[in-house]
Amino acid sequence: MSAPGVDFITYDPRTGEVVLWDAKYRGPGGQFPNEIPQSRIDAWTLEARAAAEAMPDGVLKDQVLDALNNGRVRGEIFRISLPLPCLKIPA
């Protein structure tokens, strides 16, 4: 999440879009960005295309490439607030 580049690439079959995720974390009182700049989305789309090309042949690969080829790509911010809540696991 701290390395350069897209953090997660997903495909939404409901909308037919590739979603490029940028994970951001903030401590208490911190601010998250409101959007991902288009220049970053454009660069990450190249990463998404390389990942899609490496997928095994099949319907999913075809759908992802179709979305990329037709500009059905959006960026989303995955917001993580610190401190993370602790989960108690029953014994």
C-alpha cells in the first residue's frame, strides 16, 4: 500500500468497469483525498492492461480487456483509518 502504482485492480461485472484502487490510511483526524487525478488513472490503466494480458484466456479476461479498450475504467480510494479496530475471536 505504500509502493508506487495501483494498489488493487478489480473488475465489476455489474457495471462492466475496471476499478483501480488507491489504498490510503490516516490516523485520527486525518483527511483522505477526494479523488484520484486522471493522470494517475491513465498511468494505472497501463498497469491494469499488463495484468489483464497476463490472465489466463477466458471470458473474464475478454471482459476486462473490453472494458480497458473502451474506457470503462474508474479510480476509487480505499480508505483505512487508524487505529484499526481490534476483533475479539471467541476461544
